[in-house]
Amino acid sequence: MKKTVLFILIFLAVGSACFYGIAKAVNRPDTILSESDVSSMIQQKYGGTIENASFSQKDDEPIYRITLLKNDIPYHITVNGENGEVQSLIKQKVEKQTSTQTKNNIEEQKKSEQPPVSPTSDEPLISMEQARDIALQKVKGTFSSVEIEEEEGQTFYEVEIDQSKTREAKVMINAYSGHVDSITYENDDD
């Protein structure tokens, strides 16, 4: 009797494992986008030049990591390999030039692009409302929140935008220039 119960339990365990494996295989998409398809989609969406593209699996999810160069600024983009959805877009800081003349030219250009800053003022040059508006121009959705952050000596706004019940975008905006430093998309897969 005990052997029969043990045999039935083992049979059920093996059957459950087989069922789980088959269900996982059936729910997996048949196609993963090619590197050239993903690169073309990114280039059409953002312009610029694709410098590098690599494929990896993250938690059984195919991911493409792409480096895009646009206006001499590199962007690191993460794309879902199944549906081509952009999961994150991060603008990278450009390294400083070593030439004194180039540094002077960059400083002069920055001074001409940005309004003068009072050395005694700790206030950001753009308001939270302006940061919200900038973020909503870049990302479609409903405004959720905005916080001011300081990291590595730089002040920026972190603006959260709900795109759906399960998808949110975080837009990082330089608090002085109003430039978008990065956009990160997060899915809440409960």
C-alpha cells in the first residue's frame, strides 16, 4: 500500500514538472527580433548612429543593449528582444577634453547657452512645474510625481510618469539646464 502511494506521488511530481515545462514552452514567443531589426527600430525612432548592439538573456527575457551616438552624445538603450519595447534610455556624460583651448571653448559655449547663475543662489533654474512639462513632452502618460535629487554634485529632477497601470517612466532632468539626462521605463509585472 505504501509503495503504491509513493509511486502515485512520484508519478504526480514528474507529471507536474512535465506540464510546467510544456506550459512554459507554449507561452514563450516563437520569434525573437533580430539585432538588425532592433537596431533599425531604434535608429528610426531616435536617429543617430548605432555604435554597438549586444544580445543577452535576463530572467529568461531576451534583451538587446544598444549604444546610440547622436550629436556626439552616447546613449545606452535597453530593448525587449521579443516586442521591441524600449525599457530604458540613458544619456551618458561626455568626458572632458584635455586641451586647454577646448576646455575654454566648452566653457564659453556653456555660458552662452545657460542664463547666468547667482553664486549665492541654491535654487534650481527651472521649477518643478517646468520639469514636469519637459518630461511630459518627452514621454506620453499621466504625471505621477516629481522630486529634486542631488547626485555626484549635480542637481536634477526625477519625474515619474504613469504610462499604464503596469508601466512607468522615470525622466531625469538637469535642474539647471532643463536637458533630459535619461529616461527609464519600468514594468510592474505582478
